[in-house]
Amino acid sequence: MSKFDQMTFRMLVSNLKSTDRQTVLDTLKQLEEEKRSISIPPIFCLSVAHPDKVIRLAAKNALSKLDTDGEVEKLTSGKEPEAAVKLLIEKFGNFKQ
């Protein structure tokens, strides 16, 4: 991935922290369309910890489309969210790097 792509991807993922519901939903859709497995860990975070139920459901839907092999469920089943995210970062990578 080029430096420019890395920078724009980081900016896109940072939109997941927005307080605006529509911004987060649009970002999830964009990440889902890009089909980059590196976006799985931050999307997983939203799916388990976001206070807005609509966003949690949208994140779960995006995860299901990105993770067609069921790897996320296998890695995270029965784990605390923090430990699960660490495992997902090990498997799929960290978008910050």
C-alpha cells in the first residue's frame, strides 16, 4: 500500500470514532466495500463496544461480509473484548502501522 493510501485509510478508520451516527455508518460501508482485512479489528471494536445499537449491528454486518471464513468468531469466541482485539490485530494487522 502506498504512503498516500495508508494515510487516507487511517483517516477513514478514524471516522469510526465520530459522534455522528451517519458518518460512522458511511465509514463502515466504505470499509466493507474496500474489503481490507486490516479493517477487521477496529470494526470488531465497534461491534462489541459502541453504545449505539444501530452502529453495533452495522459493524457486525460489515464484519460478516469481510470475514467470510468465520475467523473472527473462532478467534474471539469466549474472549474479553480487549484480548479479542489483540488476537485480531495479530491475525489481520494493525491499521496504524
